[in-house]
Amino acid sequence: MTPLLPIGAYIECLQNSELLAPELRHLLPADNFEREGFFATSKWLNFLLHDNEREYILTTPQAGQFARSERAIQMRVVHTRKCDYLADCQYIPNALTLFNSQAKSHLQAAILQPHHTPLYDFVRRHCSPTHRAHLHSALESIWHCAHTLTQTGLRHGSLTSTNIAFTPEGSVRILNYPIVGPAKCDDMEALAKAAIAIYIGGSELSAFKLLAELSNTPQHNHNKTLRTIASAAEHHGIGPLAELSKAILQKANHSTLLMLLQKLAREPFHPLTLLTQMLKTRTHNPLRIIPTEHPKQTEPHIKIDFSLCDQVMPASDLIVRYRRGNYWGYAHYNGEQIGVEKPLLGATDFEEGRAVVLTERGYGMIDSKGRFVLGDHWSEICWYCNENIATAADNDGRWHIYDRMGHQLSAVACDWMGDASEGFVVARRGNKYGYFSTSGHKRTDFIYDEAYGFSNGVARVCHNGHYYHIDTSLHHLSARLEHALEKE
Amino acid sequence: MYSAQITRQHKGAILLLLDLSGSMAERVVFEGRSMTKSQALAEAVNSLIQECINRSRRERSTADYFDIGIVGYAADEATSLLKNSWQSIVALDNTPTPTQSLRLRRTLPDGRSVETIVERRCWIEPEAKGRTPMGKAFQLARRMCQSWCCKHPDSFPPIVINITDGEATDATAEEIGALAQSLRSLSTNDGNLLLMNIHLASEHDTPTEPLRFPNEGTPLPNNRHAQLLYNISSPLPELYNAAIEELTHTPPPYRAICYNASLDELVGLLAIGSLSMDRII
């Protein structure tokens, strides 16, 4: 039997995982040391290897197998890539220092070139109605690729949209190829699905987004989606799209799929409004972007290529907030990543070194190094940069004031806290309102029926049914000033 | 160069750029006491002004040897914290100020350490709110120093001391570099303006060795702030070499930067920064 070749990387390393450099322990899980000369990962995991200058991204989950010695490495055959559609794979001797020892390690990895774009991002980038020629090129390239793979007999075995990338011109590059082992899916079918996705992206971006989101839900029924696409395509009169979807469902032979891929590549893009409506009814959350990947929580010297992000916000405090799929991350404006220990489902801009984030557990507040100063277990947090405080509510709805280091300042819990301004925070207990200072001291009892934040040194309150203004000394304004304010 | 005597005719100028942003509310250990960075900064600045007054004190009055400028930067603006942009040391001495009791630890000649309580005047109150518009502070500093240099062409050049705990929020590193270069390019006939930078360490920052007046061979902390501050700081003139060599035990030439130094060292730095005061007499 052909031995299982390392899918992603050959790495010369020490057998004791304790000696792995700390920053790589979570990147290079090694949990099987039984075989002489090698150890392997039993789980299928994502790998991201890096040195000081480049990232080597293995975009699909895979089991890694690593050699312990130089001899073991030499026993291995380095695959040469003769097919144009396979991403480059390089053997890089002495390229990386992966361990505490001074010795360099060797690496063989499928290299995601900077100009290669994953399928999802490629479609997003080229879906403009006036600039869709690249999507047609991509469809054409998929057909050529499928044809070539059929001719050469090369087999990937676990091809999905996540390991299909494109050159800027729209030529396919397949990553992590080849795997010698049992095939998990049909390559031709995967390419056909990718072509369908690209066609839908070029026709109706909203439908593409919904499709992508749907495909990544755990209980997704692929056949049902294909039936939806086929019926919508028939409604819109897009024959090749309908036929290709049905052919996949009917497990048509490769020559039929090839012929339909060619037809689809030549089909002009049509609006697919019905498909959008049909997919919306299945997602319940229209236009939410799929989690293609979340920012890697790694050492800060990893650089983020903002052009590959789905959304990049303007820098605030020189820190850029970006999104990949459903996950957010932060990076210094020069691309240097700020690692946060948990995946972020939501994030706000940094303001004077603090940002409010949302994890699966709840809201938290982080500092500019990505450390949580308020843990991610709050039901709500508001950060007031100008007042240098945060107000936060726990899961029981109790609000308190916290300083920038996360220390609780207020002694009395409230049912609600409003905006902090001019040194005051308006708060409510029961149905009565009062004021705290931003240092956390209670400045008034909860006596007001209504109370508003301070602005220009005064705040409007309602006490016993009478509306009036108070100043920052919490004194009722004189009738003259009150009159002037009302006039204003 | 850098040899002008500081006299009543040829005054000296010290401009302090103070980071009063929200992050200065974080805590620092200062002379064995835990306090916020803004409190420590105010204490250090007040002691510097007091030191300048003491040095200018003559038999019957305070001599007008110095112009002092203090610019605070926070929120979205950089503003002078004094009544006028430049205020003479005499005017500062005559300004009514609140006083504060300070506990100071002193080492006696026999090695014993004693704590004494001294009254110190407060020109600056601690403050910590908003963002860090360091770029605007540099722009304001340039305007102030430019006009000062025009009025005092034969004086010792102004000394600008930027005290901060972090990076600017209104300008990139490149922009800060350009602004600093523009500031350093100002000069009197005695030499170019001296720009010093002091980065205050946080109690919760990853501990690193304090770094004072590094020379070219000194490895900088692996921190982008350190590199930026080093790059924008002036090379120190030979005038300071002897005092710094005594302090750091490293050979010159030095850069006018102090990174991750405790505020004890800040006070030490300010004393060194005011060496030119020795030339008064």
C-alpha cells in the first residue's frame, strides 16, 4: 500500500513536543509519537506555518505527519507539480526555526502565493456588474482544469471550494494537491459546484452570499440547495445552470459534467432574484457572511493582508478592524496582527487603547495588546473614551461603572446606566433615576422620574412631575437661567 | 555648538509635551508608591519647574533665566496648560499655586533610608482623558519653538521633552517621524532644538529592563514604540556625556530617549536634561 504522504508539511523536528517553540504548540499539534521516525496528528486540523517573512497557509483541515530526523525526510519523495492548475509546492531547506533549538527545520508546503485569491474572495472581488470578465475567465479555467485532471488521471480526493484559489487573471490553482489516500469526494463534482457558485456570484451577489452561508451551516442539505438552484435557474431560463445542478444530483458521468461546465462558462450572467428569495427563506438571516476562517490567534509578528479580508474598517487609534467571514480581528495599520485569545463575533473600533468585543460567551473589553481587561461574560458594555470609563451589565442586568483597567468603581448596582458625559453617568434603579460621578460615586439619590445626560454643564430632569435643569453642582438652575435655556 | 551660556540676555527654554490621554489613568510605581501615571507625571513636572526656580534663585529674587512651556495633549487637541504659551520662570514663581505634601525617600550619608514630608507647589494637576493626539502636540510645539528661536537667536536651543506612555492616535509612525524631524530642524545659532522622549512604563506591561539614553549599540526593546521614539529623538550633544556615562555606564554618543523607565529615572533624566542650567553662573 502506498504510504500516506504528508499532506501539508514535512518538518524535521524533535520528538518531544515540550521542546516545540511555545508559539507553535497550537499550530503543530503532535499527539502520536508511536511510529519510529515520525509523529503524526490524529486530528484533521488547519495549519498555518510562518517564518519572519512569509506565511505558508494550509487552507484545508488535514492530518499532518512530521519526520523526526533528516534521514526520515530523505526517505520521502518530494512531489513535483507538472500540472498548471496545481498550486506551487516548495521544499524549503533550513527555512524555518520551529523549535527552541537553534537548528533550522525543513518545510514542504503548498504555498498560497500572495496573488492567489480563495474562491469566495475572488468572486467578491470581481462581482461588479461592469467588471465580471474575470468570473467568466474563472469558469472557463474550471472547465479546462476539470478537463486536464480527467486527462491526466490526477486525483485530489478532498477538493472543496476552500482549497480552490485563483490567480488575478482567473486561472484555477488547486491547493494541497495531491493526496494519496482514500478519496472523500469526487473532484469533478467539486469543480462543478465551484462553477455553480461562481456563476451565481456573477449573476446575483446576494444569492451567492446566502448560498455560501447556507453551505456552511452544520445541517446543510446540499441536494436541497442544488434542487433550489435548478428550479430557480429554470424559472429564469438559464439552461446550463439548471442542467449542471441536476447532473450533480443525478451523479452524472464526468463527460456530461465536462460538457455542462463548458456550456456554463459560455452562458452570460442573468439576474437570479428568485433564487435570492428562495435562499432567504432558508437562512432566516439574510446577507450574513459565512465563516470562511477566523483570524488566527497567533503571535503578533503575523501580518494581515487586508486585501484578503472581507471587510476592513478605517484605522482608529492606528488599529484596523477587519473581518474574515463572520469573525473579526484587529491589526496595527501596518498589518501586524493583534492576537485575541478568543474568536470575535463582533468588534468595535479602538478608542484610546480599549475596544468592546463580542465572543460566543458575551461582551468583553480588550486593550491594544488584545488582552481582556473586562472578561467576555457581560451582557452589555459601553466604553466612554472621553470619560475613561466603561459601564457594563452582567447577565442579571446589574450595571456598574468600571475604569479602563476593569476595576469596579461604583458600589451601588443599577438597573440601567446611560451615556457618560461631563463627569456624570445617569442611572436608573426601579423606576427612578439618579446620577453617578465617573469616579463611581453616587452623586444624587434615585429621586428623579426622568433624567438625561449632561450637556454644556446642564442636565434636564423631571422631579415630582416638574421638568427643570440642574447644573454640575446638582443645583436647580435659577429661574432666569431656566428661562434662557428654554428660549434657546 | 550647544555652548551658549544661559543668562538673562540669552534665556533657555524648556517645553514639556505631556500625554494626558486616558491611558495615563493606568497605574505605575513611582518612588515606591503606587499612583496613576498622570499623577506621577504631574509630580515630576512640578518638581522640574521647582528645580528650575531653585536654580534661578538669586539673593533677593528669582532671575529670569528660563522660559517654560507646557503643552498637554489629550482628547482631540493639544493645548498650552499655562496662561501664555511661554511663561518666564519668574512669572511661574509668582503664580499662586496650591501645594501638596509629598513623602520623599532620602538616603543618608551613612546609608540609612529615611522618609521625609515636603511641601511642593503644583502647577500641573493630574489629568487623564481621551485619546493621544501626539501629532498635534508636535505641530503646536513647532509653532511655539519657531517663534521662540526667532526671538532668541543666540540662546541655547530649546529643549522639548515629550513624556508619553504610548503611541499617537492621530498620526502614523511615519507622520510622527516627519513632524519630529521638522521640530528638530529648528535651531538657534547655538545648535538645533533637542527633542527628548520619555516612555512611561505601565505597572501591567510586560516587564522589560528600563532603557536610558541608549547608544547605537544598545539593543532596543522589541517594541515598536521604542524604535519610533529612538528614531525621533535627538542625538545628545557632548555636553551631556559625562553625566549620562556616570548614570548608564555605557559609552557615548547617546540618544535623548528613556524607554520603560520608572519615574524615578524620569526625574533623574529631567535633572540631566537641565544640565544647561549649570551654565547660568
